[in-house]
Amino acid sequence: MLSIDSKEAPSGALYRYLSGAVGPRPIAFASTLDAEGRPNLAPFSFFNVFSAKPPILVFSPVRRGIDGSLKHTFLNLKVVKECVINIVDYKMVQQMSLSSTDYAEGVNEFEKSGLRMQPSDLVKPFRVAESPVQFECKVNEIIELGQEGGAGNLVICEVLKTHINEEILDEDGYIDQFKIDQVARMGGNWYTRAKDGMFEVPKPIANLGIGVDAIPQEIRESVILTGNDLGKLGNVEELPSLEESKLYVSEDDLFTEIIAAKETEAIHKQAQLLLDNGKVIEAWKLLLANY
């Protein structure tokens, strides 16, 4: 395993390792104004939501790696402590990327990227009209993390007002995770389109799962079942009875055959197929019938 001492590694190398490993990262498409009221627009993937009440978003304009200089967004926020954080969807990813060009101070990236400026309700900076979700924010605090190239600056933003395109809402009035069609940043020049890689994992909130440690050792140490498989098995609240398990197996000729022959690997492979199809209790019944 490659091990890296952060104190010895160059900042450029650290950036590549960190940004390559921590991802996909959401993108804060931040709109600001300078002291003269000129608009600025730039994307930042060191970004996330940190609180719901109060609603807090944090993003970080990192110092330029070449000379450690500060970006226009940071300088603007020191003067006008407001911004709009716009969410980026797939339809605007190329325009967003274009806006990240290091234009001279005072250049309007809205115009350069061809995105439309939409007036905000509570803050001075403009919203990106094409963005599916726009957060009008006041900047509560800026925490400077260092002076070298690659050092971050945490911009702690409190959301004052949120604007959501109604076309991305589901029937309950909340954001449909497919309709929003978000993109996220990865290492190098790579991005990902979120909806192409989504899958659902139920949260273990409603029930108290038995845990992987409660799974019989032979199953836990299976050469077939993966960590994900064990996680699914460990998330059940209680196990089916041996009677239920044997009844379930008796209704399937293949299951009856491999149980009778004590073919452990074949049993585990069939259980894995059941797990892949969301049939966790059925998988447990097959596994327990082997005892």
C-alpha cells in the first residue's frame, strides 16, 4: 500500500491524491460581486451542506497552487459578504467548466459562459437562471487555513432563501433525485453524472439490525459473500425460524438439491442472487436451512 507523509509531499501531489480519492464531490457554482458591483461566477468542488437548522453550506476557494494567490471569489466575499450558490446539472456542465477559466479581475463569467443573470430577492449577487436550485446566502465567516498554494478558505454560508425549479420536484413536492440530474467532480478532468450511478440503500433507522457479528461464522467467512452481502444480512431485526427456512427450501427443487448435498458454495451463490434482488429474508432462509 502506498503511504504518503503529508508533511513531505508537495502540495500539488497532495491535491491530486485528495481530489482523486474524495469524490464524487458536489459543485458550488458561486456567484459574487466585487467592490464595484461587478459580477463574478466560479465553480468550487470543495463543498457540502453542514447544517439544516440553521441551513449552512460551506465551500472552499483554494489558493492557486502556482503562487499561492487568492481567487476573485474569495476577494469579493471579503468585501461583499453575500453569495448565491447555484447547483450544477448536466445541461450546464460545459458552461460551468468554461466559467472556471482564470479570467482577469472584473471579467463577467456569466457573459463568458453564456449563462443568464437572474436578480436575487435578498442578496446582491445574481442567481444563475439555468440552475435547478439556487441558494441565496449571507457569509457568516471565512476561515483561512493557510498561506501556501493549495490552502483552503472555508466560506461558511447561511442560506437565506432557496429557489427550486418546480420541474425537478416529485409528487410530494421534494427534489426528485433523477430529475435534478446533478453532476459531481472527481479527480483530474473527470466528472460523473449522478443519476447514471444511483442505487438505493435503506437506512437502518426503523429497526435494530442484528449486525454482522451475529451472523454464523461459516456464513461470515464465506468466500462467496461480499462485505455488502454481509451488511444486508446484518441489517435484519430478527432471523427466520428453522421451520420457516426448511419450508421455503422445500418449495424449490434447486434449493432442496444443494441443501441435501451440503454444497456450501452453491448455497452461498444462490443466497447472493437473492440478496442482489432485494430478497434478504429469503436469502437468510436458504442459508439457515443448511444448519
